Amino acid sequence: MSALLDGKVAVVTGAGRGIGRGEAIELARQGACVVVNDYDGDACAAVADEIVALGGRAVPHAGDASDLGDAEALIRAALDTYGQLDALVNNAGVLRDRTLVKMTAEEWDDVVRVHLRGHYAPTHFACAYWKSAGVPGRIVCTASTSGLLGNFGQANYGAAKAGIAAFSTIVALEMKRHGVTCNAIAPAARTRMTEGAYGTIEGSGDDFDFWHPDNVAPFVAFLCSEAAGEISGKVFGVQGNTVELYRPIESAAAIENPAGRWNPADFTDRVGELFKESGIEPTAENPMRRLRYSMTRRT
């Protein structure tokens, strides 16, 4: 039986370590030629060498995915080396966690640039190629539950990740007629980045390590395949042995004023109807409690 991505070419950003490394290796395992991108040249070269040692095909590309020149060169590297591009996995990211009052403008800008611009730039050039060449493509973006639900101390990261989820949906709409799909994942895994947000998450010690970053890669490989051609504009949670499909934001309750325009004072008596009908608490809550999994889970 042939591998899922035989004859395909994929670019993976932020692939020097963690989730991105696992994605690059899995795509190669499934038959794809992979351009391994990372800001750290030694790290992406090591992953490319690892893929080649396993019998796959890969080349490294050191560069900043958020830089337009580097991003254009990255997509061009895939075309010049392998003659085509079939999939783009946007994974590059950084953390600068701090509560909003203590957060500097530089910490805000760094995170928003790497995540949002780091998605925009490679996707811009990849989509331009697919549109011009008249060939289909696959895009996988990396969002986060921090952006979908919110997480303490991550205003910059959460805002960027929420933007990525919206970005992915809009790219899916714009590129549908060109045969390009775009989906986002919200992964949870043990990486250098998550240690800053959650502390060190140890493995279970069992045969299956729920929090291993490589657990995210199989679903990403599937989304990059022809088998996922009808799936686009969706956001999935991926962790351990679990894949979740998240609903789009939708209305939970509504109130209307029969007389027309509201008077602000009217809400004193009426706004409580929204919370009663929806079951949503009016005060700030820890949204991570709504997750189906726990960061302390062991399986």
C-alpha cells in the first residue's frame, strides 16, 4: 500500500524542534519531500539529516517565516528543489508570557509578528503559486486553545492565535475556488514552549506518552493529503490520542427590544436574560476548564 503523501512536496515552518519537527518527519514518513524551515539553521539541518537517514527526502531552509524575503525564498526553495508544492504547514511560534500590565510593547510585537505575520508570509507566497499554477494545495495553520478560550498571562499569544484561527477560515474561503484547503489545529503537547505556560509535563511512563509532541503529526499529515480534500475552514484540537472538532463561534442567546432602539438603562433588567438562557456565567471564568482534557492528564 502506498504512503499517504507519495509524490507530494511539503514545507513545514518552525520544524527544528517540538511539534514542527514531528510534523516534518511524519510527512516524510508518509512519502512527502519536505523543506524543513526554522529560524535556527542548525536545528532545521539536523531534522533534514534525520529524515534523510530514515530514507526520506528533505532539505533544510534557515530563515524567519515572518520575514517576507525569507518566506518567499522558502516557497521558492520547494519549487526549485522539487519542482512543485503541495502542502504548507505553518508552525513557527514563540512565547513571551506576562500579564498585560507587565507586558512590554516589544513582547507584544514579537509574539504577534512571529505568529500572525509568520502565517501570512509563507501562505501568501504559497497561495500565489497555487493560484498561478492552477494546482490544488493544502495548508495547516497552528492556532491554540489560548486563542480559542483564553489563558492567563497570554494576552499576546492568545490574541495572535485567535487571529490565526480567523486567518485560516478566511484563507479557506478565498482559496476554495482554486482547490486549496486551509485548516487550523490547536495542539497540546510537551515542548519547550509549553513549559513556560504549564510547567514541565512529564510522560506517563507507559507505552503511550499522551503529551509527546509527535502525537500531533499524524492528523496534520492527513490534512495535507488528498483524502482531506473536502475538509476546509475548520479548527481541530489535537492532543495525545484525541482529535476534536471545534464549533465556530455562534450565538448562545439573544434579547430584543420591541420598542426599537435600546435605552442603556433597559439592560439593568434585561441583560440577565442572556446569561440565564445560555447558562453562561457573567463573571470572568477559567475557560481552560471547558477543555475535554487536562494538562495534568496521564494515560
